[in-house]
Amino acid sequence: MEVVTKKELENDKELLESIIESLDLDKKKEIVKDLEKESLKEDFWQDTQRAQRVMKRLENLKSEIETAQKLTDDLTSLTELYSSTENSEELLEDHADIHRRI
């Protein structure tokens, strides 16, 4: 059975933090707020092509933010699990899944 080391988890955490930092999620969250405000305007759907582009961009930004948050949460949970248990097959599978998604 392969063993997941604390160092591997730390390396994955550093990699994920680096990726998330490069994504500038705070700025993207602000863009999401602005696009949501724009989409609530009375005349938003007057230009349907533009409105559809805005909604698609909004959807993509939200998905990117949610994915980053999910990966962060999953890696945090895995790190906590690692601290409280010996290596198990489930832990190895979870680590492999998170590492693949990063």
C-alpha cells in the first residue's frame, strides 16, 4: 500500500495556493458582483446577445471560484483527516483525486 506523507499534502497545499493566487479570485468575485448587478437592470435583456455573453461569463467565473473553493476545502479536510488517522486506502484515494484535480 502506498503511503501519503505529510510532505506530499504540504506540497499539494502550496501548489493549490499558488494556483489560486494566480487566478486572482478576489478580483473575479468583484466582477461577479458587478455582473450580477448588471443582470438585474431593467433593460439588461434588450440586447439578448450581449446579455447571453454576460450570463455565460458570470457562469464561468462562478464555476471557477466554486472549483477553487471546493479544492481548498477538500485538501483542508484531507489534511485534517491525515492528522487524525493512519494512512488508509480511502485517504490514498482522496489524495489521488485531489492531486488529479489540481
